[in-house]
Amino acid sequence: MDVLSDLLHRARAQTALVRQLVQRPPWSLTFADAPPLTVVTTLGGHASIRLDDDAASVRLAAGDIALISATGRYTIADPPSAPPQIVIQGQQKYVVGGREEAAEVHRSLAPRTYGDGLPGATIMIRGAYELRGDVGNRLLDMLPPLAVVPAGPRTRAALDLLAAEVAGDEPGQDAVLDRLLDLVLVLALRAWCARPESELPAWHRALADPAIGDALRHLHEDPAHRWTVAALAAKVGMSRAAFAARFTSLVGEPPLTYLTSWRMTLAADLLRDTEATVAAVARTVGYEDAFAFSVAFKRARGVSPSVWRRRPH
């Protein structure tokens, strides 16, 4: 499994929440407690997105995809100057200046339409992702608070499938929507990462190098293996010295330092999300000695594994 696929797989805490939005201008929707990652795409018409701490708005045309990784509030509107109308917060929909209503926001994929479907309306799909722990943070580090991927032929085909599915009501729809939204997310991430102006983590830029990308794949596929620099170099067909120098130059840290950081990321989530003992977590991430693991974990996270597990996250 490649590194990006590994992050996406490990970061998913649960299925995404998919909603369809149909509104005719002027309209405005504010999401008051945004999840770690939201995918918003415009299927027809256009809209603008504004983050809570940013006075400027970004326009979405038909087929554009926005990846929102900012926490807090953001507003989708058309036109951008439309006065606040509806605020979605938790399980509630608040009509600005009106009464509080139940929004029926469920942890399922059943599509819900906010809007009236009138001619000339904007049609959008919004998918909200809850991501898991430290692995999720690594994925979010690839993105700015708001990234917009312009419409293109590869994403258009996936969006057409998503639009057709969300408009229907057939058996198995939850599973189909979940997988289609994942496809849209991955295609959008690919497109964003391929843009020359995107500021990406060093490890992602290193994936373009055949040897170093292959080494990173090995580390992610089997982090518990007793890797040495010599063993990794042999795997990718390089001398130890040349491999260590190239890895450090491209990734920004030596191979085993990267491995330790990745192991601590996995361990942090295992301690938070499972009831496995510290010794079991240590073995899972490649430490036979629980004491050595605890020392390494405290160096990386500032607290012992036991204290980390008790902390609210």
C-alpha cells in the first residue's frame, strides 16, 4: 500500500456524512462546528466559501471541489454578501432570526437536502469526515485550511456518479455513497498535490523519487519490522551511504528517525483508541522492550504512554 493510501485508510474513524444542498440565491449556510475534513463540490450553479477568520471568500464554479480542513466555522453562500440565514451546529439547525429547528443530522449516509430545488438553484454535495487521531493529523498537514481543486475531466466523471447516486434511493446506497465520496476525495487530493504551488510535507515530495518512495512504502507497510538503514538500502537497490544521504535530503530527516516518528504516531492512536496494554502496543510498533518504547514515546510526546492514554483527546 502506498503512503497516501495508508494514511487515508488508517485515518478514517467512520463512514462519512453525505448531504445534498439545493438552494436558489440569495442563500447562506454557516457550519459552526466543522469536522476535521470536509469535501464540498458544486454540481450546478456556483457558490462561495468563507472561513470564519477570513474576510475573503473563494468562489466555486460547477465541478470545482473544495477541501476544508480548518476547524471552527465556515460559511457557504451565494452571493458572498448574502446575509446569514441558517447555522448548522451539532444536531441542530438554527434559522437566523427565527426559531430553532431539528436538523436531523444523523451518523449515516442517507442524503438530506437543505433547500427547495427551484430553477436556477445551486446544487452541491457536502461530505464530512471524522478523522482518527495523530494519523489523521498527518493527513491534514498536507492541506491548507481551504484548498480548491478546479473542475477537470477526471473528477467530473466521479462527480457525475456521485450526483446520480445521491439523487436516487436504492438498496446499498449508503455503501455506494461512501465509496464514491472517497473516490472524489482521493482524486481531489491527487490534483491538489500535483499543483506546483502546493506546499506539501517533505515526505510527500519524496514520494516522487522511485527509491525513496519505495523505502517509505516499506516503512508504512511493516513499521514493526527491525529495519536498519542497510536493509532499507538493499530493498531499493542502493548503497547504504547513498541511500541515507538521499533519504535525509528529500524527507528532511534520516530513515530511522522517520520510522520512529511514524511508530510513535501509530502508538499514540493505539493507546487512545484501543485497550491494548502498553507492552502490546510496543510490540505492534516494533519494540520488544516496553521500557525502551516508553522512553521513546515520552521523548516524542512529552508524557509516558500511560499518561497519554488517560488524557482527554
